[in-house]
Amino acid sequence: MTKYILTFLFTSSCLLGQAQVFSDRDNLKKDTVKQEEPYPYLLPIWGKKVAAKGFKLPYSGGLGLNYLWQKSDITVSNLQVGFNHGTMYNMDNIVHFNNATATSQGINIRPDVWVLPFLNVYGILAKSNSSTAIDIDLQIPTDPSVPGSDWQSIASFQTKANFQGTTAGFGLTPTMGIKGCWMAMDMNFTWTDIPQLDKPAFIYIFGPRVGKAFKLHKPDQNVTFWVGGFRLKMSSSTSGSMPIGDLFNTEGIEQKIDNGYTKIDDAQQNVDTWWAGLSPAEQQRPGNIAKKDAAENALAKAEATLDGLSTVVTNAEKATVQYSLSKRPTQMWNFLVGSQFQFNRHWMIRAEAGFFGGRTQVIAGLQYRFGL
């Protein structure tokens, strides 16, 4: 029922362009540090003082090109759905998400600058192609007379959406050296614009990393390895509207609707039979009243949903679906490992992989650095 609803969440969640978070000072022994010529660039601030102490700073300006791929799981709640701008129905207790998987790939451009020797600031501009595969059941209670009875599915829907998104944002990376290693606390803030949403989606990413650079035989050439984490937080509510034809392949849906009506009628008969079998005293018990109300409310919402679908599928080209929901990542954290190979002080390539926590991601990038 929600084709584009979930997909946008992951468009920018992997648009992290890492900063070069170490200096060549990590690879120099104290007794081999030599005083170089005066630092010739304006940035970073205090760059001249730091260089004078023997630190070989990376060039202050940079431009990165990154490719990303990501697959993620999320959890949805407070789902409300309406048809053709009619009544919105809360679907939390009758819609069950069996699976919701979003896959995204794209390219981002990331200019950056070392403002301070320990602080990198960067911008993000990205384009992505994404898809979301979801599997949902429309459910109703089986029999309220049976304590803890299961709910039954009256209709199942599987959809896959494809769309494009544009992301813009900024980030900063404070860094520090620890006994020949480095630590970086990367964070960025992005907004993703997708036509099917009422407003751009905001995402905040925090990525702590610890790593070490190993100097190679050629001057200014090294390889770096790191491990870390990736924490994703997104705006909690979303709303929008889309054509019904973008949600379902309407072929065969009328049969699903008819089967759903039949199951609702059977469930309503179970409720009526159970209620009629109670004594007047039992019908006054709050627990039984609550069971009856919950069952009838669920059946009414399920029937209204099928009514809405039945109305719009007959004119799918013009029909629309409105929605609002709250969402969160299934797991906010996942684990990261990465590496960078520096050809020289200007050129470097890097790769990073994330896994665990219901999210898998890969980033590969090329970066050019220059003095400012």
C-alpha cells in the first residue's frame, strides 16, 4: 500500500563523504621530524604553527567523487491512508509489514576544506536511484472469543517502487591523534527532495572512526585502515500523495478485494456469534466490551480500506492515495570497516563497507586535494 513511502528514507542515509582524517605526523618518529619551509597556504587556521612543529598537513582543499550502494530495513508506525483525498484511516492494527527493504545507489560530489588542523568541513550534493520492495498483509482478528487468538490476513500486497532523489547537505569532521593513530567523529546533515513527498526528508548521520596510516616506500604514499560505526537518525514523520497506479499492479487486485470482503463477513459472523452467546452479565464486563469494540473497529477499518481500493482501482489512472506515517531505522547503528590508498598528497582512493544492524552499505570514492 505504500510504494514510495519507505524508499526516500534511504536515499541520503549513505551519502557520507569521509574526510581525510589523519596527517602524516602519525608516521613520523619524534627524532626524525625536520623543519620544512614556511607553510604557504591560508588554511587551515593555525596551519603555519602546526607545520612548524613538524606536522605534515594534508592539503586544505579537496574535491571527492563517491559511489554508494545501500540496502536497509526500517520500522513504520502511525500509518494513515486515504483515497482520493477522502477520510484518512489509521492502519496500525490492521496492516502488518512482513518485510520492507530499500535499495539505493548513487553518486555524490563532496567539496571539503580543513578550516582548522583538527576540523574538516564539507558539503554534499548527490543524485540517487532507489527502489523499495515491501510485503504487507491487511489483517483482521480471527475470533475474539479465543484469548490471544491470531489475526488472519485477508489480502496481501507486494510492491516495488523505483524513483530518483536529489540530496544536499553539509557535514563536519573533528579529528584527533592518539599514539600514532587517529580518531574522527564525522557527522552530517542532509535533506533529500523526492517529488512524491510533501517536503524534503531530513537525515542526520554520526560516524565515529578509529584508524591508522602506514607509510609506504615512495614519498607521500601511504595506506590507511579504520573501523567504526554508522548511526542514522531521520525525521520521524512523513506525508504525501501519489497515483494509485504507482502503488499496485492492479491486475488481479479485484479478486483480492472480493476475497477480503468474504473473510471480513466470516469474521463478523464469529464476533456476532460469540457476543450472542454471552449472558447479559458477561456482556457488561469491560473486558468483553473492549474485545468486541476492538474487533469491530478493526473489521470496519479493513472494510473501509477495501471500499477505497475497490473505488479507485476502477479508475486507476486518475485515482490517488494520501498517506502519513512515522518511521525509524530498524537498528540505528551498524559496523564499518574501511581503507584508503594515497598515491601522493593530491590523489587518493578509498572504500568502506558497513554491515550488521539491518543495513548493508558500500562506498567507493576518488579524492583530489589542493592547497588553499
